[in-house]
Amino acid sequence: MSDTPFGFGLPPEEPENGDEGKKKDPTEGGQSAGGPGGPFGFGPGAGGDNPFAAMFGSMNPNDLGAAFQQLGQMLSYEGGPVNWDMAKQIARQTVSQGTPDGTKDASVGPSERTAVDEALRLADLWLDGVTSLPSGSVSTVAWSRAEWVEASLPAWQQLVDPVAERVGLAMGDVLPEEMQAMAGPLIGMMRSMGGAMFGQQIGQAVGTLAGEVVGSTDIGLPLGPAGKAALLPLNVERFGKDLSVPQDEVRLYLALREAAHQRLFAHVPWLRSHLFGAVEAYARGIKVDTSKLEDVVGQFDPSQPEQLQDALQQGMFQPEDTPEQKASLARLETALALVEGWVDAVVHEAAKSRLTSSDALRETMRRRRASGGPPEQTFATLIGLQLRPRRLRDASRLWASLTDARGLEGRDALWSHPDMLPTAHDLDDPDGFVHHEQADFSELDKMLGEAAKGSGKPKAPEAEADTDADKDDEDGKGGPDQ
């Protein structure tokens, strides 16, 4: 769990020449969304690169009108718990800054689109021989980082809104009911500020993540539109830069992972809601330190909105240590491990005889996923939940054992219902699960077969006798026991 569960931590400091930033035109594209005065540019020393710094960074008479107009727009927000328009704007600004290594986003050229399309189509052909699930890709696409931001924001909204909603509700519940009507404008203002703060932080995090992801399923969840297999050529190149592996092999291996995820999410209809529902269940267990929030409400000064930011930063929101909360977290971690383990197993089977560097690429991806790479760290910053498949290797071994014991169809049939999937306990004893579950399936098939055979036949004498006896009971003509 991250030290600042909901991402309201301090950002990196601005360069010492912050005064130069104040002189910049506030309408220009933003740079780093933070500064010594706080992540939103409030307080002394706020740099002009911050999206909100124009409101408080250089309060000269010529800027006052624009500053208060922007502040009014922020406080007048009446949408959901997160200001997603602001999140999108700041994510795009963050992408435009480039990554720390100096790589700038760029439009995807025709040759890159062709290479991605060919890799994803070839990957689907290879996967046909290692899984019974058909292709889940209706189309293929090569995204720039900015295009990934646009495509993934709806999924981020579904993931983050439940947590933000808890924050918004808490802001309205800290005052006694008889005082809430009187304090309505203040509470509304704080909720608007909370929506803006979530939007700012989420936008910055998603924009940063756009510089790292290689496809639409990096965190084990479908972040892009259904049926659209995607790769980001610029980030694929960065991924393989220091691996001493041919770029074509890197692209094809990542295409295999993307295509495998697409098959799973397309043909296991309950899986997406199962994963997103686990995140939402976890969010429902978030509790708010009402004593801290009461202090903020009682002392809130609209001219010093950084007070709310400071309160959020001090750990006001924490997950409850309850059996329900632990169960929702365990459910999510196990489901993620099973998804990533299945993808790891089928991709390895498809690539091992075709890509000379498949083992090296597999180990690189395993470490990136299991140790908490950039995607997992970013998500932990957003909602305080680390989407790590902690038992990826165990899950991969289990799926491999199932393949040996039941074949492709028997293995993949487990995805037909969530209750059929292995549990965390089964990951400890994969052999026991394989053999025990196989016996259960055989018995179930036998029962279903007998039921099907008897469905159109006349009743046996014993059945007719039982029916007559039941009728006698209903008529009050039962046996000696009556």
C-alpha cells in the first residue's frame, strides 16, 4: 500500500529558476504539474508551468480577472466526484512534456501502423494453436501516447470514481444534519475542489503512465475499447531498448500478450465486471478520518484552498482493516494472478519455438508485473491499491499443469464461470486442484448425461408409486406416521 493512498503526495520540486516560469504566458502548454507551493500551484513560489499557477503565481492586476475566472470555473464544477475534463486536459499536457529520458510523443506513421497490424495478426495466428478461445480482436491499432490517454480515460473513470465518491460523501457527512443546510455552499465548494484535485492528480498520473504502457492491457485490466488490440510503437521501442533483443521480436512478443488478453476479455463475458467489481468492493471499504475532515471543514478558508490539499496529503483516507476488505483485496489479487498467469502460460507456449529471445522477454515481463512496474505504481498512487499479480509464477505453473492434464479445452473451460476458477488456496497446491477438479467435472458430466437421457422417457414404476404416495399425502391419506 502506498504511503499516500490516493495520490495526494508532493510532486518533484521545480527548478530553482521558478521566477522565470511565472513570466510565461499562462495559456501556453503546461510543463510540470507541481511546485514548491503545492501540487496545484497554491501558495508562495508557485511556478507558471502549473495548470493552476496562473491563479495564484503572479497576482498582478492584469491577471486578477483571468485568475478569478479560472477559480470560478473550478469551484462551479457540478459533475461527478472527479473533474474528468480537467483530468483529460492535464493528462494531455503531461504527455506533451515527454518522458524523463527526453522522448517526446509523436504521431504514429504509416510504417509503424503496418508493423503493429502485422505483429498483432501474426500473434493471433500463433495463439490459435495454444488456446481454445478464438480471437478477441475485431481491429488492430497503433496508438500514440495521447491517443492512449483518450482511449483509456473511460476505464479509469470506472476504476477511480468509486473511491472519489467516498471522499465526496464524507465531505457532506462530517457536519450535523441540522447544520448541513446552512453550510451547503461551503460543502459544495469543497466537493468542487475535491473533484478538481482528483482530476488534477489523476490527469498527471495517467499522463505519466502513457509514457510507459505498451498496450491496452498492461495492468491486467482492459483499459481500451472492447475488441481493439493496440500497441504503442514509441513505448514498445523504449521497452526493448536495453534488452539486446531484435525490435521485431520485442514487438511480436508484446503483441502476443496483447492478443491473449483480448481473447480472454472478449470470450469470458463476466471477467471484466468481476475485476472492476472487486475494485469497487475495495473502494466501499475505504473509511475517512472524520476528525481530520471536521477540522478542515471548520477552518476552511476559500482564499487558502491548499488547506484541503494538505489535509488530503496527511492520510485522511485509509482502507478499513476488516474481513470484508481483506476478502475483496484477496479476490482481486487472485483474479489478477489467474489472468496474468494464463496469459503468461499461453504466450510462452506460442513463442518458445518461434522467438529465440522468448525466455528473456518472459522473465523481463514477469519481473515488471510482479515487482510493481510503472503501471502498478501509478495505479497504487491513484486509488491506494496495487494491482500486482503477486502469485503470477504460481498461477502460470497451475495453468501449465492444467494444460498437461486436460488439454487446451479442459483448461480454458474453467473460465466459463468464476466459481470454477482456482482459489488462492489452490495456487498453493496446483496438483491437488488439477486432480480433484477433474474428478468433479467427470461426475458432473455423468449426472448431466443421465438427466438428458431420462428427460423424454416415461416414468419408471417406482417414480409413479412415489407420485401416488405424494398425492395421498396431499389428500390427507398418508401412511401410519400420520
